[in-house]
Amino acid sequence: MNTVHDLANRGIGLKVLAGHGAEIDTTTASGKLIFGIFASLAGFERELIRERTMAGLAAARARGRSGGRKFTMRPAKLRLAQPSMGKPETIVGDLCKEIGVSRQTLY
């Protein structure tokens, strides 16, 4: 809402010219009221989505599930790559092909 207040202090208002629903003109008292109600509803909706997401993640964790992408560098690949990365003569591209990972993952 800081942006809205900053714009209002500079004498800038919002006026919806087309569309269905309530006409919004933030230069009038009723327009400010409608805009405020819509802003409150949007904030409420955002908080509901956040609460539901957090509850879903907690329920998944309780079932033993964890989110995120699976690791590409398994311990076996890591044990294979570490000694090779310590050698200056190692060609990184060839090592990546050998263990089946991208250059970014290897680094």
C-alpha cells in the first residue's frame, strides 16, 4: 500500500476506464473504499494460499516426503570425481561425460 499512498500524495489517482464490475476511481471517496476492499481481499487470499501451502508441506513431511529436486551427484559419483578434480591434467568436459553430469553440477 505504500506505493498507493505515495502516488496519492503526488496527486496521482487510478481510474478504471473499461471492464466489468465496480467502477474504480481512487480520486473519489467511494473509489478509495472499493480499492481498499479489493486490496484487503487480495491480501487475505495471499495469506490463505500461504497457510495452505505451509500446511501441505508439513503434512508431506509428516508422511516422510521431502520436496525439491533429487540430487544428481550421488556419493559414488562424488567419490569418482573428487580425485580427478584435484589433478591439473583433468579435462572437465570428459569427466562430466564419464560420470553423466553437467559441468555446473560437477563444479
